[in-house]
Amino acid sequence: MAESLTPDAERPSGEVQEGAVAVHADDGREAALILDRARESVDPELRSAFALLPAQMRRVARYHFGWENPDGTPADGSAGKAIRPALVLTAAEALGGGAARAAAVRAAAAVELVHNFTLLHDDVMDRDVTRRHRPTAWTVFGTADAILVGDALQALAQMMLARDPHPAAPRAAARIAACVIELCEGQHADTAMESRAPDEVTLDEVLTMAEAKTGALIGCACAVGALYAGADDEAVDALDAFGRAAGLAFQLIDDVIGIWGDPGRTGKPAGADLAARKKSLPVVAALTSGTPGAAELAALYGAPYDQGDLERTVLAIERAGGRDWAQSQAADRMARAMDQLARAIPDPALADGLLALAEFVTRRSS
Amino acid sequence: MAESLTPDAERPSGEVQEGAVAVHADDGREAALILDRARESVDPELRSAFALLPAQMRRVARYHFGWENPDGTPADGSAGKAIRPALVLTAAEALGGGAARAAAVRAAAAVELVHNFTLLHDDVMDRDVTRRHRPTAWTVFGTADAILVGDALQALAQMMLARDPHPAAPRAAARIAACVIELCEGQHADTAMESRAPDEVTLDEVLTMAEAKTGALIGCACAVGALYAGADDEAVDALDAFGRAAGLAFQLIDDVIGIWGDPGRTGKPAGADLAARKKSLPVVAALTSGTPGAAELAALYGAPYDQGDLERTVLAIERAGGRDWAQSQAADRMARAMDQLARAIPDPALADGLLALAEFVTRRSS
């Protein structure tokens, strides 16, 4: 349901700087260290959790995580960048120090399991054939196994939390379960939107969908970290809002790159999202702008895709203000994220790790 | 993943009495009262839970539960017999009285949500088109919505438990999550078995699969009830074993009825399971019996179904001892169930409700 935050190739640099205020200038090195450390912390928890699965289901899970090839031999595939567990651990450490970080490792692994359960199911629903440079699990093991392993990963996540004696565990479990419902809602809205005419989709709807699909679990990860640090409700909610806003900024920028990014760097053919008639944020902003560009775009989107129309489509979105809107919205969401971060963690030195991660996901510092 | 315990029509009476010891002679009336009371207790919890879903997903859930037609108008469909929530509540009451029963209502609803999440997903995986006399949810709302609503029901179940302040809630949540993994394992084994040659499936495998698919959640329901009564570990485990054994007895009897039951009463065409080459318990017992009937059955099962072969197939299973084995196994499992019940609840007066439910699911008293 959520985007993976792990695009197939590096994002183009400098594409979406406009309107955004770069705060970190370390080129993502701090974020990379935080992510590596998070992966080291949660991987043993994930491996123990998978050991509870029967052999064939474990194989599907380990394949999906990039640890094994379909035949069970070790693989050097990517398990994703561990953004969400890193947010759990970094939020816990920022608000509660090293002890809180250590206490939150299990919850961080649970959040990663939930994220991957939704990816397994999304790929089945969307019939997507590639994930993290490899064939999706359902194309390798069949739809039934992909559904079952997704179901089992959700159960494993909740089992880990139910067995966690930390006083924050029940609230974290409730928050994660509520987030799963929101993720389902986002995926549902996305699927339903695909079959509707372009002029029937409002900007509010697509923003709500993007927040549910992408922002909700990023926010939840931050909130769970705060819970394990024993933070008060206000700080927990502020960190949730921080993650949601940063997640939405990420989605806006990702959509911009999907249209204006360099195919050589995004790893996707030029115009793939437009060819698929995706109702991405810049497209819906353009369609609902009431400009001449909107009418032209609606006519183009109403007809089957023709490679020859690609440039005209891109230009129509630009003329209708879709790109400018998305970039200024992304900057606005990042500003909101920073406000919420400062509310939750007033000391900039303590907030620095979360800031680095937020910038990493939106690639503003790249 | 689990059988519904709610066949499309009444089971034939007297079919499977052989070898079984009838204890209750009230024709299921006590069980019917317990089930009605359970439905009354948990339905408000379920309705509140569904209110947390977005409108379209709520519609799928309410349709699946038999409360609404596809267009959202009220329906008088059956939501199933509420066996599992009734087991939770009856176990809680037997071990902890009325207060424990009242405290366990939320957990009983959570168990019912888990059961229905697995049914929604099983129907997608098995491409089953009918459930409780109506078209399955995926045939009405599409595969994506059936998967998403299943995911959301699992999340709702865990959310209810995570928000339940009762001291037993975390252990119940962990037990239910572990049970989901076992249900997935059973469904996985069942799906994998379908594509294997009949002579490659062992009786142990098919018994393990049936226990995981059918016994595990029945046992879990009983154990959850015991947890809410504050029972000690021994009683909790004994009630789990009671439910597992009764669930397996149910499955054995259900498989016998699938072959020898009166189609006019089972609601299924004669030989439907055999035509589908199902590796049901009596069939695998026959195939692995090493008798001449086994060889004949293997030859018949190895060829495409021919209506003219139905009688020969049924007779081969009987000659190979498949029917006798299943009936004596069912009696044996029920005897084990009774032993475990007496261990957990020595006072027969207190154990009476659980006994009535066990007999109801195995229809020994009908």
C-alpha cells in the first residue's frame, strides 16, 4: 500500500530543489549511517521472527526481503533502506536516549514487517512484477503464497508487540493496527481511483490517499519510537505529524520525478506514469486547475496513450501549474514537518537524526 | 483458511454415529441457545469495529458478514453460527463466571474477526464462489477489496485487543497472532497439496494440515476464554487441546459427509469433493492403506474425473478402510477432547456448555 521509498535507481539531484530549503549539507551521509545501524539492529529480530514460519513460507519472506534467491540460496538483494525502523529507533533515541532505542528494536522490526506485508499484498493487487530490482514474490511463488506470507507478516508483527513486556507495547500495537487500516484505506482509494475518469478525482482525494498510503506509516514509525521513549501524548502526536508531512513531501517529489526525472537515473522509462494514466499528485493538480492546460491534459488523458503525445502531456501539466504546485506543496509539507519536529524535540542537536532521515527520504540534500 | 463450520445445509443425522459416544441428547438445543447469546454479545462489538473502516470497505465487511446486500441495503444473510466467539465466552464463563464472560466479549469479537479475515482470503486463493449461500465477497467486490478488507479485519482484531485494558489481553493477542500463522500454514499446506500427486501425500501431513486449518482457531478460542477467566497455564493449554481435538473431529466427520452424505441434505452434489480430487482425510487414509482398494483408488484418482466412476471410487475408499478409519479417528479425537475438557474443568456442570458446543460442531447429537 505504501510506496517503498526505495526507488529502483538514485533520484536525480537538483530536480526538486526549487522552493525547498536545504538544511543538511552532508549529502545524506548521516542518514546512511543511521539506516545502516537500524538495519543491523532489526535484522536479527526479523530473522528470529521468520524462524517461526514454516519452511516454504519462510522462503517467500526471505526472498521478498532480498536475503535469498527463489531456490533458497543466499542473495545480495536489497531489503529496502529500513527507513521506517530507522525512524522508530531514531525517534526513541532522540526522546529517551540509548536505552529507549534499545527497548524499541522489537517495535522497529514490527513496523518493518507491517511495511513489507503491505508491499507483498500491494504487488498482488496491482499485478506489479518488479520490486527492488527483482521479480515480485507473487510472480515467483504464486498469488496464494504472497497473500499468505503477507498475512503471516502482519501476525508476526503483532505477536512481537504482544510479547513485548515494555509498557509502551500495547499503545504501539494499537497505533500500528490503526495504521494498517489507514494503509488499506489508502490502497483501496488508489485502486478505486484508477478506474474513475480523470475529471472525477479531486485534489483533496488524491492528497488524502497519498497521506494514507505513504504518510501514515512514516508518521506511525515516529510515534512508536516516541512511545518507547515514554514521551507525552503531545510529543507522540507531533512526531506522527512530522512523519506524515515528510512522507507526503516525499510522495509529491516522487511524483514530480516520475514525470520530469531523468529516465537514466530513475530507472523507469520516460513517461511510464503518464503512459499508465496514473492520477499522480501533479497530474490531478493540473487537471483540477481550471486552466487551458487542464482542458488539454484532460483530452490527452481521456485517450489511449500515444508515445508521440508524451511531450505535449508533460507540457500541459507544466502549463496547468502541476509541477509548480507539487514543488511548492512539497516545500510546504517539509516546513510543516520541521515545525512539528521542533515541537516534539526542541533541542536541534537531539532532533538532528530525524531531520537527516526526513531529508533523506525527500532527497532534498542529494 | 479454516473451514466455516457452517455448511450450506444441515448435516445428515445418524451418518456418523458409529464409534462415537453421544453424551448430549438435547438435539443441539443448548448449543443453539449458547450460539444465539454469543451472537447477541459480539455483534455490537463487530459493528463498532466496522465503523472504523472507510465506507466502501465497511460495505464489503458487512456484506461478507451477511448483514447487507451488495448495494448496502439490509440483508438477512447468515453471519455464520458464531461458534468461535461462543467458545471464547463459554470457556470464560465456565472458568470465571459471568464477570469473565462479560470481560471476554471484545476478545470473542476479535476471534470472530480473525476467522472472517481468513475466510475472505481463502475464498480469493481458492477461487471459491459461494460462501454461506451467497456469492463470495471477491466475486462481488473484486479481489483487491477482498484482500484489503481481510487485512483490515486482522488489524481490527489486534487493535481491539491492544486497546483492551484487561490483564489477559496481551497474552490473548499473542495467542491469536500465533494462531493466524498456523492458519496460514494450514492453508499453505492445503494449497500446496492440491498440486501434488495423490501418492505423495502422507496421512500425517493431511492430519497436520487439518489441525492447522480447522483445529487451531477452535483451540485458540477456548484458550482465549480461559485466559480472560484468569485460568492457570495448565487449564488454558488443556482447553486449547480440547478445541483442537474437537475441531479435528469436526473435520473428519465433515470429510466423511462430503463423500457419504446425502446430497439432498448436504447441499453439495454427490461426489463433488471426489470430482475435485480433494485429498480429504478418508481419501488419504485409503490411499496410504496399502490395500488393494488403495491401488484401485490411486488409479481412479490419477485419471480425470468421470461421473461413471463415482460409485467405484466411493467403494474403493470404503474397501481401503477410509471411512472406518475416519469414523474411528473422529471418535478418538472426541474422546481426547472430553479428557482435556475434564482436565481443564473437572465439574461436569460447569463444563456442560463447552461440551454442548463440541457436540454441536461435530453434530454427534443431531
